[in-house]
Amino acid sequence: MAKQKRKLTPAEKAEKKRRQREYMTIFINGKQKRVKREPTIDGMPVDEFIRRNADPIWLLQNGMYEELHQWELERAAGLEGPLPKPARDPDESGHPEDDPFELG
């Protein structure tokens, strides 16, 4: 009969869990290699997190000019065309000359 495998101690389990979080196993030329994982924030890569959540001041202060330029392009693409007029309430009583939204 084969010898039974022993259980890991709590310290060994914790170390195994830490290694699995820090490293991942990949295959290179048919051999397993351990490499460090990319750092993540809330499960997404750091670059993607910054791209989604950074404001232009933070990008400028940290010298991320390419990201700032991309942010400005995306903002400009969203603002193309005339701005929509706010909807008026049909029950609102008032004269057209008193309308602050009317340009004429």
C-alpha cells in the first residue's frame, strides 16, 4: 500500500497561498517556469485602473502626458455636435422672452 500524503500545516498553507497570489506558472519550451504576476487593483491591471479613474490634474502631476492626451481626445469625441437643449416643462407658465435657454 502507498504511503498517505501528509496534510499541510497552517503556516505551510499560508505560504502556498501567498506564492500563488504572487507568482503564476507558465510553460516555456515545454518546461514550467514561475514568473511574478502583474500588479492589479480591484482585479484589473494598474494601467487600466489609472486610465479609468484618473483625472487630468493627477495625470499631469505624474507626467502621464500620453494618457492625458488620450483622455482629452475621448472627452472631445463625446462633446462633438451641438449641446442638447434642456427639456421644458409644458405646465410652466412664462413668456418666451423670459426664457433663459432661448438665444433669439
